[in-house]
Amino acid sequence: MTTPSSSSSSPTSTVGVDDMISLTKLDEESILENLKGRYNASQIYTYTGSILVSMNPYRALPIYETDIVQLYRGQRMGTLPPHIFATADTAYRNMKDHHANQSVIISGESGAGKSEATKLILQYLAAMTGNHSWVEQQILEAGTVLEAFGNAKTVRNNNSSRFGKFIEVHFGTEGNIVGARIIQYLLEKSRVVVQAPSERNYHIFYELVA
């Protein structure tokens, strides 16, 4: 495995603690102070045990390139600085090693970056197979269609998901992606007929008349 040279794309941690379980005083003030310091240093990921806390930087960060994917490949969680790729890799390796289904739950308030986190996990899983098949590409591109029908502008987020999404990714015996199933639920149907001030209907209606 080739380790990337030290650069702006390196996820090296230098501020606060990587895992908040190791805080000497575990209370709300200490947690928020640790997260604030790391966020200000563009370190948007922090562990709390096996839970990954992710903060939306609202800007592009150079921490998702191919060399970073390879850096986290096959590494035990906690060996490297916190990263969503570490979470995805752990789930993938547990699936292969134990032949058991794995689940990754992504939750947060509007604008927290849930949709982007989902895309990053899918991109990592696709990269892990070593070749981007047609099936893998279809899974990644299906998100764009879902967002057109289920995302809308709100007062807090110009591309807010107004529905829940359950994604099953199916793997073959060699560990490659062979299919997927996406289930949508809890769509905010009332938005079709009425929207709050400064908010909009679903993107698809504006795309149809554009």
C-alpha cells in the first residue's frame, strides 16, 4: 500500500482528540469545545467510539481523492484519523470476513450533509471493487433522479432531502457490487400544495418548466 505524501489532502489530525471517549472530562462543554477546535482546523470528522461525528464544512475539502481511498483501504478503525472512508471500509471488511449483512445509519438535521455522506460511502464501496461497473455507476447516478423528486429548497438548505431513504447494496461472492435496492419513505407530501415562506416546491416541478 502506498501512503500519500504529506500535503493539504492528508487527513492528519493535530487538533483536539480523534475519539471523544478519551476526553478526560466527558461533558457537553468539553465535547463542543473539541468539535469546534477541530472544525476550525478543517478536521470535520471525530469519533465517539464506533460512532463517527461529521460536521458539514459547507465547502469542498481535498480529503476524498483516490490516494485517500487507498490510504484507508483495509485499515482498522482508529489506526488513521477519523474519516467516513474508515466507517465504510469497516462495514465492507466485516461483510467479507464474517459473511454477514452490515448497516450504516446516517442521521442529522437539515443541511448536516447526510446526502453527501451517503454518496461518499457509495463511492468508496465502488472504488473498493477495483473496477467501476455499469451497476455501480447506476447506483451512484440514481441519487440525482431521487433528489429531483424528493429534494427542495428550505430556509436552511437549498437542496434539502424531504424524504427518508433506505439503500441496500448487494455484493457478489468476490466482493463486487452486483445490484442495489433503494426504498423511499416519509415523503413530505404537503409540500406539493403548500410551502412555507422563502421555501420552494420539489426541484422536479421547476425542471419541467425550465
